[in-house]
Amino acid sequence: MMHPEERLAELGLTVPEVAKPVAAYVPAVRTGSLVLTSGQLPVRSGELLAKGKVGAEVTPEQAVECAQQCVLNAIAAVKAEIDDLSLVKRVVKVVAFVASTPDFTGQPQVANGASELLGKVFGDAGVHARSAVGVAVLPLDAPVEVEIMVEV
């Protein structure tokens, strides 16, 4: 079976550095056989990929890219806890928060950016339960925030 980081490489992606918390929390915690990440923002190289609300300043396509970056950052947080991503037995749950205008109802499609990438990286173990929630605002005016729970 191919290693998750090899699958990322095939996609032209790598595990980024763990994003620094913007407040008083840690990027991930392990309890028993579960690793839970804090909400991850779409930060790449220290900068948000986009700012604003989906349906206004941010297009749905940009939001999907943001969800993918959020999940890459979540994968980095998991790796920092367990060292080797091949130890992930299953992605259990994904929660995607989408800062959006009141009339935007495409939160599930935005969250698919995260879900589909997890499937590509972890194969069958990447199939998960999920919530996609529209919210008024997210930290730093990010359009998307994603948290994951994995079993190891």
C-alpha cells in the first residue's frame, strides 16, 4: 500500500509546516487511539489564501482551494503528533466551517475540497463522517476552517 506522503507527492503536494496557533491552543491532541486537530485555517507560507465571505469576496472555487489547504494543515498537525502518517487507520470525522453570505448554500461543495483530498491521501481510510456549517465570520476573516479527527 502506498504511503500517504507518496500519494501527496503524486498530487504535487507536500505536508506543510504545522501552522502556528493564533490563540491559546495546540494544533492537535492525541487521546487514546484518536488524534483531534484544532480548526485549521487556509494558511500557506504564513498567509491566508483568501479573506472574506464565500458568495461575496471569495468564490466557491477559491473556497474549495482553501478547504484543501486547511486539510493539508490538519494533516501536518496529525503528523506532528504521530510522526508517521501511515499510522492513520481511518479519518473518522471532518468539520468544515464556511464563512458565507446568508444566501450561499454551497457549504457541502466547499467541504468536498477537504473530503476529496483526504480520500486521495488515505484511500478507503479517508472516508469519513462530516459536517459542513455556514457561519457569519471566522478568525482573521478566513473563508474556511477545517478540523479533523483520525484514528491511529
